[in-house]
Amino acid sequence: MVRRRELARKGAGVLRNVDVSDLRWRIVDAKDQVLGRLASHLAPLLMGKDKPTYAPSTERGDVVVVVNARHVAVTGKKMERKVYRWHTGYPGGLKERTLKEQLERQPERVLFKAVERMLPRNNLRKARMRKLRLFLDDKHTFVDQDLVPYVLPPRNYQNDTRRKTLQGGYRYVDEGPYETIGEIDAGASEDEGHASG
């Protein structure tokens, strides 16, 4: 007699209702990647926008396997301020949960929702989301597939003054207001020099 649990494990590396012929299998490591930035790179892969055969009305995107989905990073104070809201359908049934609470309860849903909301809202979205497979840690069930690693390009800190550091852990200060103060002080000293002469 075959148990139901064994069947689920046996078919864990299979995508149901997905035509995977002529599709690439991509693997992405989400560890310490910024949530929105990662989702904005995964959505075009699911749509197939990086292929020359892309057409908006066809579904030819790649299968994307994401590992370490629980270790995504967020910037700023989003951990406390970002809120997920939904309604049960009953009067007074508005529910909400912060990002921190969501990561404790269902960490895979955070990245799933971010990618889903970056896809176009049409009839192909459900089929595209079937090809996104999220795993909380670095182990996955698609070991038999030929997975092509996808590496995100490095973040651009060019305009981010907060990331520039000096020796000894000191940081640059926004010099804009201080330059105007210096100009005001220099102008005041010149006026005093003209008045005394």
C-alpha cells in the first residue's frame, strides 16, 4: 500500500500542468538579496522577456527555482512598516500582518507575493506563477534537472551617499547645507571688511 505522503515526496520535483519542453531551468540564490530588486529580476524570467521569441500573449518563460527564500533582505524600516492586508469577506474582517510577522509565519509567501504583483494582471499570470518554485533553505527537489544559475548584477551605490564610508567608520555628511552656510559666512565677513574700510 502506497501512502499519500510518499506520493507527495515522489512528485515533488515535477511541475504539474506546466509544459516544460524547450524551457530553461534557472536557479537563483535569494540569500541577502533585496526583496523588491530580486522580484523585479524574477518576473521577466517568468515571462520570458530575455528571449528573442518573447511575445506578450504567449507563455514561454523559464522555470525559476529560488533557494534561501527565507533569507531575503529589506531596506529601511520596512520590517515594521510594510503591512500585508486582506479581507475575509465578513463585516469587520479586515486582517493585516507586518512583514516581520509574515516572515515568521509564512516566509515563502513574502517573495511569492512580491513576484506575483510584478507580473502583468492577465490570464497568463497564474500559469507563470506555477513555474516559480520557492525553497526556504539551500536544499531543493529539482536535483535531476539541469539548472542554470542566474546571478543578479551588483547593486549600484553610485547615488547612495549613505553607503560611502571613510576610514575609521566615519561617513560623509550631506555637504549641501554646509556649503551654503560657508558662503553666507564669507559674504558677511566681506561686508564687515568693506564697512570698516
